[in-house]
Amino acid sequence: MKFGLLVNEGPFTHQASDSAYQFAKAAIEKGHSVPRVFFYFDGVNNSNALSEPQSDDRNLVKLWGALATDHDIDLVVCVAAALRRGIKDEILAAGFRISGLGQLIELGMAMDRTLTFGD
Amino acid sequence: MAEVEFDTEGVKKRFAYINRKAPYGSIYALEILEMIMISAAFEQHAIIAFVDDGVYQLKKGQNAKVLGMKNFSPTYGILQMEKEDADEDEDIDMEWRIVVEEESMTARGLTADDLVIDVEVLPSVELADLLDAQEVVLSA
């Protein structure tokens, strides 16, 4: 099955991004695919390359990037939400790209299931 | 980066947008509204539901100036226009319903007359059935 994910929160004050990441990993391990993850609201903060968690903590920015590289996942960050929060190409982590909300609607149209991970 | 393009030609799905948050104090209401506005361009069916503090998004007489914020409630009028255009224009294959959960509304001392647009008021059990019948549920 093809899953599309929407991540609505940043990496530290909500569980949403961790849950979405674990879901994506588990789904892929079970033979499903996750062609695209869309980051909206504070979820755009998952793409900030300047994020430096303490060394004994997981780094979701890097984990998402690595998962995307290993499994061809299109990580899309909403441009309008990103600009508000200072996320621009200059600080965009590897594996992510910035685009418009139309990419989320297309995800909903094309995937077998769309899951929202939010507050 | 693994940019993919989806073939969405001719795809028609039933979307639902669940607005759950108060209009100011956080940006959820404004940003989900931007999401809904974009979706109109794709001519997808949609249930636009307002529940919990989300019903405050539709309250008449909002004054956000004192908060230094923009009163974006007139944008809901554009949503209503999109819905009416879709209802009236036979060339637009898009069905929208704008729904307020009755329990959330009455718990906040509001009636449909207090809201900036015309809505369907549905009890939570009926709204639950309606949402169950949608294919893509997005909420904030």
C-alpha cells in the first residue's frame, strides 16, 4: 500500500514527527511504500539543517533525510509555512525540498492512505 | 532528494478538513484555511468541519487588532463562495459541505446566527459517520 504522511509539528514539543518517522520506517519494513511526506505548520522545523540536538538524543532532521535517501521518499516542506518560520533553501537539510501546498493535495489524491500526524 | 510526480489526472476524492483550534493564539486556524483554499483549485470534494474551539473561527465580530494580528475571518466568506459556485455551476464537479458540530457550538453558548457564514449544524454522531465516509482526512 502507498502511504502519504502529513507532519504538523516540530521535533521537540510534540510526538507527531517521531510517530510519523516510526510509522514510515515500520510501513516500509512491512513492504509498503511511503512516496512522499509533507511538512506543514511547525512541522517545517523538521527540515532545519541548523538544528543540533544533544549528542545522546535522536536527530530527527537527519533521520528523515537518511530514510528519504534509503527509500526514495519525497520530503516536501510547505513554502508559506517555511517562510514564516525562517526555513529557507539556505538552511534546508539534505533530502528535503521546498514547494507549495498543492503537493499535499496531490498526495491525498494519489496515495492509498493519507495520515495526519499532529497535535 | 527523491522528487516524485503523481499522476492525478481525473482523480476525484472525498477530502475532510477538521478545524479544531481557536482562531488566534496559534496559527493552526489560518494555516489550515490556506490548505482548504488551495484544495479548491484541485476540484476535490470536501467536508469542512469545525469542532471544539474551532467553532470560534467562524464567530462574528472578531477584533484581532488588539492582539496585533490580522482578522482573517472574512476569508471564510470566500470559502462559502467557492462552495456556492460549486453547487450552482454544473461544469464544476466538486461537492463541498461546511459543517459545525452541534455539541461544540452549544457548549460555547453559540448558535448558527453567531457565525459569519451559513453552515450545516450536525450532532457529533452524524459528523462521525460523515467523516468515516471520507477518504482523506486532514486536521489541525
